[in-house]
Amino acid sequence: MNLKEGLRESEGDCSIDAARLENFRLFDRAEVVWRPGFNVISGPNAQGKTTLLEAVYWVATTRMLRGSRDAEAIRHGARWAQVCVKSAQPTAELSLRIEPGTRKQAFLNSLKLPRAADLIGRVPCVCITANDLRLVLDEPAVRRNFLDLELSQLHAKYLREFTAYKRALDQRNSLLKRSRDTHVSNESFVPWEHQLAQSGSKIREFRRMFLLEIAQTASPIQEFFGGGEDLCLEYAPSDESNSADEALALLEQGRPIDRDRGATTTGPHRDDVAISVNGQAARLFASQGQQRTCVLAIKLSLIEVCRAQTGSPALLLLDDMLSDLDQMRRGRLVDWVVEHAGQAILTCTEESSAGERILERARVFRVEGGSVRAL
């Protein structure tokens, strides 16, 4: 598989010109005009710095940055929330709107889109926060979600296969649960198992190729940040199937066990990514500094992967990461961002934390009490 096959057609500049927030968390209304290069958002904690990043991230990925439900972003006392982001090249206005009890609605230049997911990939972005340590430390689902989101931003075909797989998985699991209480014929499982096998084999192929690209780029970044540390990323499938036919056979053979458990026990929805540093599992043996470096290397590699595949680096959102790094890693992060990033939006409590190399290139904003102003 060539990853450039099925690449999203929006191969323009990944930067954004402006963002407008209405009734979004603590903001009644806010408008920010970004500069093409670096943007620094400073201010005390709990004043709205991360909310500005989250608003951009929400429109770019349709996901909340802090893992909350969409409706929780509606400002207290308001009936709806909306965020509009203006992309640079090609020029377009991307919007998401949410009301309590309804699905979020997506708009492109004020025209309603069939699905919110139709916004994904129009502004590829990479977001790095302190919570990203979960990528190393937490359960396999976190690493799968990471691959699914990043692939969906760049490859429309992957998002289609992933959506088809998820629907088939939900249907098969529903049949499995029902079969524990009543008779469900084997024939009822056949169409969903065929879909799982076909889409699942393509998902694994996409993930393997994409992870190989990430690893090739992340390894030298890890060496740069960690003073020669060796980072290894390997795809870890949960079963031994290597084709759609083999996956279908496993599903058919595993049906009795799956009936007992009420869930599908084989397929890419159970896979993992093995992350190691200097030959040892990062989750178990790496120091916290090494684990943070792993996250930085993996996330920053996505900027270069996006550049290689679309011709433009992904938009970088960096949420208060500078304060979580030791002096050496902080300096190297600044050096890397200055040399490699395209447009970047960074948050910090004090603008001086961003360092002179970034500040001399940046537009600086101050956020306090749910209001934002350019300095």
C-alpha cells in the first residue's frame, strides 16, 4: 500500500487565519486573528488559554481536547455553542455548533455538511498536552485512538474504512449479546463478519504503514531530545490474521467464544502499539523524562509526516508543555519548533516562558477572565 493513495485532496496550507468562539466554555464571544508563524497565548491558570486551543482542535478533529462531551462546552446559561475557524489556503470558514440533546452540526462556508466528520482533515493539526503521557502509560485503546485520529486527518479512505468497521462491529456485538438470550442464526452474522474482515484488514495495513512513517521520523527526534536515546515503535496485532480471508476465518471460528462473552475478540479494535526506549518497554522502564520525550518525538513526527504527504506541515497546538520539561528538553523543543514547525499556537502562564527565539517571531495574546487581547 502507498499511503499517498487516498490522500485527502485538501493539500493546501494547513494554517489558519482566525477563530471565533461563541458561548464556548467561559467565553461569551471571542475573536482571535492568528499570524502565519508563531502565536503565544499567555495568562494565569483557569482563564481560558487552553480553551482557545481546544476550540481550534474541536473544529479540526471534531473532538474535545479534554475528553469531555461536546455539550459540556456550552457556556453556563447559554443554549448553544459555536466555533468558527477560517483556514488560510484554500480560504474557507469551518464551523461546529452544538446544542444540548442534539448532535453537533458542521458547516463549510455556512453550508451545513452531512456529518461533523466531513470537517476532519481540512485543517490537519497536531496537539501536544501534558495529558499525552497517556499515550505511553495507558491502555491500548489510547494508542489505537491516536492512530485512528491522525490517519483520519490525512486519509479520507481510512476514515471511510474505520467508520464501516465500527458500524459492523457494533452490529455483530449486538447480535452476540442477543444470542445469549435467544436464538440468532449463523447467517445473521455473515454480512457483518465480511465487512469486519474486509475493512479490518485495510485498517491494519494503513496503521502499519503509517506507524512505519512515524517511527522513521520520530527516532531521530528522540535522539535529538534525549541525547542519543533509541525509540522503537512497533504495531502489535491482537491476532495472527494477515489477510481478509484469514480474518474472516478467525471470526467464524471464534463465534462460539464471542457468543459467551457478548463481544468480538479478534480484529484491529484490540490491537496495540509497542513503544520502547533503548530496547525496553517505555511504559515499564523509561523515566518520566524519557516518557515525555517519547510523546514529543511521536507527536512532532506527525508535523513532518504531514509535510511529506501534503506539502505543508500540520498546525501545531502546544498546551503549556514548556513548563513540564527540564531545561535541556525545553531548549531543544524550542529549537525544533523554530526550525521545523509551520504555524504554531502555544500557551504558557508567562510569555517569557516561550523563549526569545519564539517571542521574536510571535504574536502574543493575553487571556484573563474569559477575554483575549493582542499585546
